[in-house]
Amino acid sequence: MIFDDDLIPRRRPPPRTNRENVLGLLPQESKPVEQTERYYSMHSPKVEAKKQMAATMGKPHVTVDPHKFQRKQDRSLPPVREFHYQDMVPRKPDVPLRSEEPIHGLRSYTDFVRTNALAAVSSSAKKPSHNEIHYTSIPGYGERPAYLDRVQAEIAEEQRIIHDIKTEQAYEEFIAAKEPEEMSEEERQTLLKGLKKRWTEIKDQIGHMSLHIDIGSIRMRKEDLERELAEIENDMEKLSKKRVFVERE
């Protein structure tokens, strides 16, 4: 199967320009050439352009003479000068030549271990240099640094300020806690309702007891109920007011 992509398009042959034609024998009319309008600059030719010296290429560092330049046939070169290194660092020795041969057969019979041992035993102790610093002789050695007193004073001052702030905050919280606060109407009605219910229960318990009681435990129970009843009546009297203030713990 052959696809369209596999087909190689054939190139058309170029037209033949030198081919003879019968129409070429006929005289042809010459067409006049249309002349376009000449371009004239909008700038006057009498105005001289102000050109800056070395505006793009930089200022010349040498004196340039337009009449002295190297000609095409001139092959002269400047004189050869000997090169010298400008650095003051000593240079390494030259590489030995191929004709130079090293000295063979050199051998040393020196016992370097024994030599070093004898030199170490016979040498005297090294004296300390005069530039050595003895810290014990420095003024103020072993004394308490002055900056420690300053740092400790700053720390004590910071602790004192923190203690004063905490004490003031605790006092303000204590005063705020002791300051009486007005009870809300909903809370007052709830407490009053609960006290009335408890007052009714105690009143019923006392009403079911006999007037003359000989048993000591029952007598003590009756006295406790009467005491509690009196406290409830006192609380109910306080809560019956329109505005009630309480101290929050």
C-alpha cells in the first residue's frame, strides 16, 4: 500500500527563456519609464551637523596622523625587544637538559636515629622567650570582674520591677473580687423560688411534730429545722428587694 506521504512530488521544469517565439518578430511598443518624485530632505543642506569628537569609539590614546599609516607593500616590523619578568618572586631552576645525567652511586651511611638521639640528649633545655605572657602578673588577676556587679544589679532591678507588677496585679484582682456585684433578676428569682420551696418543706416537717417532745434526738432535730427556717426567712427577706448585691469569691 502506498500512502500520499510516500510519494515524492516532482519538481516542475523551469521555463525556457531562450525559446523562440513568433511574437518576438513583431515590433513592440516601448513603454515610458515612470519617474518617481525626487526625495528632498526636510533639513536644510546649509546647516552643519555638530559632531562630537570620539562620540562612539572613545578618545584616542595616541596621536593619530591621517597621512602616516602602513602601506600595503610595507612589511617592516617594530624592533624586537628582550622580555623581562616584572615580578620579584624568585623563579624555579630550569629543567635539566636531556644531555645532563644525574650523579649515580651516592650513598650515605649516617645513622639518623642515633644522631638525633645524641643531639636530643646533649642539647640544653629551651629557654622561654621574653615575649611570653604570664597571666598571673597581669593587674587585676584573680579579682572579681566589674561587669559582674553591673549585671547582678540589672538582674536585681528587673526582679524588683517584676515583683512590684505582680503585687499590683494581685491587689487589683483582690479588690475586684471583693467588690460587690449586682445580682441579675433571673438569678434572684431562681434563688427566691428555691428558698420558698425549701421553706414549705421545713414548715411541713415541723407541723407533723408534736408540741411536747421528750426524746432528745427529736428535740434537736426540731431545733435544727427551726434554725434553718429562720435563716431561710432572713434570706428571703434580703432577696425580696429589687436590687441585691453579692460578693463574688
